[in-house]
Amino acid sequence: MAKNNQYKSAREVIGFDDTWTLIIGIPVTSFLVPLIFFDASLSDGLIAYLPKWLISFMYTISYWILTRAFIIYIRQRLPQYNQSIKRIIFTVASIILCFIIVNIVMDVVQICLDIHEHPPGITDFDYHASSFTILLLVSTLYESVYIYYRWKKSILEAEQLRRENVESQLEGLKNQVNPHFLFNSLNTLAYIIPEDPERGVKFVQKLSKVYRYILEIRNQQLIVLNEELNFLNAYNFLLKERFGENLNITLDIPGDVRNYKIVPLSLQILFENAIKHNIISSEDPLLIEAWVEADRLFIRNNLQRKPQVMNSTRLGLQNIKNRYAFFTNKAVTITETNTHFIVSLPLILLTEKVEAAV
């Protein structure tokens, strides 16, 4: 099992399964090198060519395997995009080191086999040229495939994030327009109208504002925090009418951060989750708080979970994470203690959106 995991790790670092590349590439390259660089010929037959092929094969397999090992080692330790320059420098250094190591070892092997004289007309330059050609061929092959692999992977990841972003927006929309929310709102309205018609009218206006906001932002990927807070005020009005003094909401958002951006409906999903999973009663009132610290928006509620047969799927929280991942490297953090549930959302600047899109 350990060997299998190690193989997967090496394959992932290389970017493809190079088994057949090794099986075919090494013999073919070693066969062609004497013909290209050492004026070898097949005129005397394949048997007469075999010794040259054998020596070329020993050099080629040594260069290839050692270069491959260096590439894997360097990429495992310098995998990030911002480490590319350092990775290239170390790769060039490893090619030179590979050349030195293989030539020292092969010189000893050739002396042992009594093959230490160059064929007529062949100089050290020819040997060095063939060696560096093999090294450059191998390193270029793996680097080209690796660049293609990363490019393809980045496209797939971007497409996945776009799909998850759309799905998350739809999920947020469903959370608001689901029958339960509408049913609870209409139930509350039915109680209000006979007691206070003017309050009933105001409730309808707030309900209309909530749904109008959802329709207006359905195609927006980011929304100004101030707009989201205006929507949240209308949404909170509906909640307060439903739960009364059993629900307390505190928003402490200074004006200087209200031009930052967040993903639409993220606050509503967090408020909805707090209400959905916690007991709200006169004996156990629910407190939801929101405040800003260091360019992050914190939402906290006291923890008094409802007895539930099934555990929460946390799909709403995952949707928020997915949408934020599309725009910024700053993570959405979730902290649960014995007394509180806290979610921290990064506040996004316009420049962050541009960088993420690139």
C-alpha cells in the first residue's frame, strides 16, 4: 500500500503516467543518438550496431532516470506557482549535476569494459553535445507535459468553481423562496393583519423587498456589503415579527467597511442556519451578532441546538465556502465552541476579484 501511494504521488508530480514513455522513449532515443551524433551506420547490419546502441542505452537510461528523479524531488519541495523561478534554477542545476554524475560513473564503466577510446573523428564535444541533448530532451518533455497538466488542471478547477458558484447562488435562492419560508411568513402575516393592519402592510412591504432583492441580485457574483445589510434589515424584520423578543439581532458594522464586497445571500444563509438549528423560546432566546475585525465579518450565535434525528449536512456553509473560493484565497472560517457557533467571512476588495479572475 505504501508503494502504491508513493507511485501515485510521483505520478501526480510528473503530471502523467510515464511508464510507456520510459519503455519506448529510452530505447528509441538511445538507438538514434549514435546515428545523429557519432556518424554511426546500419550498413553493416544491426548486430554490428548493437555495441554502439548498448553504450548509448547505458548513457540514455542513466540520464533519463536520474533527471526524472531530480524533477520529482524538486517539484515535491517547490510545488507553488510563486516558486517557479526557484524551481527552474534548481532544475538547471540538477541537469548539470546529472551530467557530471553520469559521466563519472560511465567513464569508470567504460574503463572496466575496456571502451575508453573515442572512435575516429569523434571528439569530447560530440559526447557532451549528445549528453546535453538527451538531458534537454528529457527535462523539456517533462516540463512541457507538466505545464500542460497544470494548465488543464487550472481550467478544470476554474470551471468547477464556476459551476459551484452558480449552484451555490441557486441554493441561496432556494433557501429564501422555499415553501417553508413563504409558509411561515404568510402564517405570521395572517396573525398580524387582524391585530394591526398597518403593521401587516409594513410586513408585506418588507417581504416584497426581500424577494425583489433576490430577483435583482440573482446574476451578481459579488454584492456591496451595504446593499446586503439593507436586505438583511428587511429579512430580520420578518424574523422579528415571527419570533418577537425570543430572537435578538445585533449588527455592529462601521461605515468605513460597508463598501467592501461579499457573496450575495451569505448573511441570510448564516442567519437562516442559526434559526433552523437552534431552539428559540422565551426561556432560551437566540442571540445573533455581526461585527467586523481586521477586514473580516464575524457572525456569531449562542449554541442551543434543537434535538435532531439527522445531523446537519452543512450544505449552506459549504456553498458559502465554494463561492468565496472563486474570488479570494482568504478562507471562510467556522468555529464551534460549547457555547457559540461563529463564522468569519472575508471582506473582498475589487482588486481581489480581478486577481482571482485572472
